[in-house]
Amino acid sequence: SGGGVVPDSTFADGLGDAITGKLARLQGLRVIDRTSVRSVEDAARRPQAAGRTLGADYVLRATPRWARGADGQPRV
């Protein structure tokens, strides 16, 4: 059922977790988890304000974009 297709939101969350995991391994960098960010009111619409509320110096926000490769397969 679904042929292994993952909904975009699930894929984006997984990709975000993978990036967060890599960033968290960098010395001197503290990464704030998604649950904490989502606990801030209106965080999705005002990410910089949410970052300030949580004491972040930087806010990274990204949206995966899909395109077809030369072989016709979807790419991120």
C-alpha cells in the first residue's frame, strides 16, 4: 500500500532530524530540538522570534524541494 512512498511532511521531518543530528556533533554548537521549538507559540510563522525565545544565536529553516533527475527519478 503506497508503494513505499513517504509523505512529504514525514520525509521533511526525517531529513531535518538527520541534519540536526549532524549539527549536534559539532563541537561548540548547541542544537535546540524540534519539540522545544514547537512549544513556542507561532514558531512556524515567526522562526526568528522563536529562536530568540529559546536563546538561539542562529535559526536554520529549510524546505525540501523535489525535482526530476535526468533518469526521471525524483531528487531532493
